[in-house]
Amino acid sequence: MRLLHPFALPLAALISFVACELPTAPSSKNGGEATVNAGGNAATATQGGERRVSGQLTVEVLDVGQGDAILITTPKGKRALIDGSTGNSGESPMPYLQSRGVTSLDLVIATHPHADHIGGLDEVVKTLTVKLFTDSGLPHTTKSYESLMALVESRNVTYRAASRGQSFSFDGGKIEVLHPGPTPLTGTRSDLNSNSVVTRVSWGGACMLFTGDAEEPTEAALVAGGLGQCDALKVAHHGSAHSSTPAFLAAVQPQLAMISVGEGNDYGHPDADTVTRLQKAGAKVMRTDTQGTLTLTTDGVSLTLTPERGGSPVTVRARGAGAGATTNTPTSGGATTPSSGLLNLNTASAEQLAALPGLGEKTAAAVVAYRAAHGKFKSVADLDRVEGIGPATLAKLEGLVEAR
Ligand SMILES: [Zn+2]
């Protein structure tokens, strides 16, 4: 029953293989699509619109040098790991996983078989209980990939090639595979990068996009496939110049952008123009080389991105949250995590205000100065009394701030 070279098998065979071992059988659409439960007892998600979730989902973009390793944890302790960095000293995700008490992973996604994404997965698969392993399914013959596949096999880990349309239920949230499609991209600058497994994670009304090392051809395919807005983006390919195209950013309109990148790397990542494009698209950009591990939490109504160092938390409202939606977990921490999910103009710091769309440092300072001189804002509309804020800025702030 074990697969020596899983990628050599047809996709249909792999999916039926998985169907035998997972608690929920795939519901097959168009022959190749499947819905499965990642890890068993996950609650069944509601169909369409905003999904009901309980508690906070945590996403950690780990500080693992020049590579990617992203840990996703549900409030009930289900976990998914996207990539495993290089495995070199100081770049392995294992110390982080162990420090968080992780002994098993419900899902491991290897976005593509480059060493800076799969190098550390050997140790992960060897040490932890992995319930399901998925990758792009492309044939690849490097020693590191072969040894990883041999481990997946010897440890009896269920393997499955990712393909657009697959979806994993995750304690009421959802992990959807958006790429690669049934026919891999070929003839690109890097076919391995271009066929990176791209996933969209939904938690209530919050959307998070994980892109591996996808490049321009992948982004074009995603946009052509109808990719829409998403609140948070794990920036593709360590912020390289070959990704994060204007067309892609215009479609996604990320509010938060996370770059996983090594300090002083040889590739010049992240590319300065790419960072500027992300900022111009309206994203608050954080990066692991200067800010350490980036922790994103969401209750499905708002999302808060917190750097380990070098900056303050930033909170944005999930665009997919309904107008009347409120957070479902008690929170503390005042302006950073307000109970409504909105940033309170009367307690927010200048730095938090500066991160809002259309404000910037100067106007944020003017807001704080106005507050000090005139007392609390009675309504959001009162902001128009502050120098530099007009109707256009007020419109941008709608749904993000409150005065209480
Ligand atoms: Zn990479």
C-alpha cells in the first residue's frame, strides 16, 4: 500500500488512496476535486458566505532565515505546516515547533521541492506524527526530495499531490488549493517555482493567501482564474522581483503582507521595487529578517499581525466579515485588539494610526495631537477636523476604525 514514488502515480489513484484512509471520503467533482478533513475531528464548515468559527486562528511565519516555514494552529490545536526551510542550523523549524509543544501535524504542505522549502522537512517527518503530506506532485530527482519521499513512505504518512479544487476542512476554517491546476505550467523561468502549491486559508470572514515561490506565470493563472481580494498575503518568493506583479496585487489587494527572508541573503531579497509595489497596493509589510517571527491572529472578523521585534502590531478588519460581525472571543489589550475588531481612535497609538490606509506618519501625529488638545473623538466623522483628513481618507477608514 505504500508508495515508493508517489509522483509517478496518476492523481486519480492518489486521491482514491487517500479516500481509504481519511475519515471523510472525497466528494468528487470533475473527477479530480476532493474535499477531505485534515486530521479527523474537524467541524464541518458551512457552505458559502461567512463561515462560523470559534476562537482565534494563529499563523506564524517563522524566522527561519532564507527559506519558508509557516505554522498554522486552530484554537482546538489542529496544526498545518507550510514548508520547512533548509534544515540548516538556525534555519530549521524544529526548535520552534518543539518550543510550541508540537508533537503532530495534521497537514504538511511542501510548496515546491527547493532546498529552502523542504530541507527541514526531513527532520519534521522523522520527529513528528504527520497525518497528511501534500506537494505539487512534480517529478523531481534531487537527493533531498528523494530522501524526504522515502521518509514519508517509511513513516506511513498519507501522501497526496495537491491540485486546484482540493479543500481541507480545518476546525470550521478551510484550506483550499488554488494552484497548480491539472496541467502544470511549463517553459517558465523556474517550473518548480511556477508550480508552487498556492493555498487560501479562510477563517470566518478572514482570508489569508500562501504562495510559496510562485512567480509571474502563476500569478497570471490565478488572476485569470478569478482570484479575488484576500486580507493577508505571504509574499511569494521571499519578495523577489519575479513575483507580486501589479496585476496580481490589484486583484488581491492585501492589507497585510508577510515576507519570509534571510538577513543579508545572496539574492537581494526582498526586491526594493517589490516592497514598494506592496505598500502602494495598501499593504502593511512586515519581514522576518528585520522583525523576526511574524504572528498573525484572526477571529474571523479582524486580523492582527505582530512582529517579534521592530514594530508594533497592526490590526485590520477582515473584508469578508459581515457589517454586523463582532469578535467571538474576549480580548484584552485595548487598541491593539479591540473587542469590536476595529481600531479605537481614542486609544490608538500614532504608529497604529500611521498603518491605516491614507494616513501616514504625519497625519497620524496630527490625529494624536488633535486628541490631546480637544479630548476624545465622539465619532469617526469628527476626524475631518484633523489637518490632512478629508472625505477620501474618511472613506478609506470606513469599517476599520471606531470612536468609543
Ligand atoms: Zn524559496
